Amino acid sequence: MESFAELIKSEKPVLVDFFATWCGPCKAMEPIVKDVAKSVEGKVRVVKVDIDRQRQIASQYNVSAVPTFMIFRNGNIVWRHPGMIDKNSLLNALNQRV
């Protein structure tokens, strides 16, 4: 299994959804993230990171609120959004970076 560090080094953008199982807004975002993943399939990789299970990764990227969305490209954060976001805004952020 590839590590998080290897995963985000991709030339293809990687959308990371930092979430927690106890987080209501995270649960509300789940169908939106799934729809977005289908819309960008093949162009963008979508990954979910549970901040309670992956505390080190969450800490490394200063995730202090969930949900937090980040787009990585070549190992760098190219976009970050704390909190909920609508599908069109998320798609626009991804499409600008494909």
C-alpha cells in the first residue's frame, strides 16, 4: 500500500478529504465528495483521511477543523478549504488544477 507521502507526490491532482467519523458536517459532505470523485474520475485522485486514525498526517498539515479539503500536486498543497463546500465550488477548484 502506498504511503500518504507517496500518494500526494503525483503529477495528477489529489483531493484529500480530512474528516472524522463523529463529525456531522463531514457526514453531510460524504455524498458530495462521492459525486465529485465520479465527476473527476481518471483526472483527479480522491482520498479520505480520518484525522482520529491518522493523527500524524492531520498534525503535519495543521488540520484543526473537519472537514478540511486540500488539493495536492507534486507533493505540494495547491489549494486548501476548511469547512463545508458545495459541489460546484469543489469541482471548480479541481478543474482549475487539472
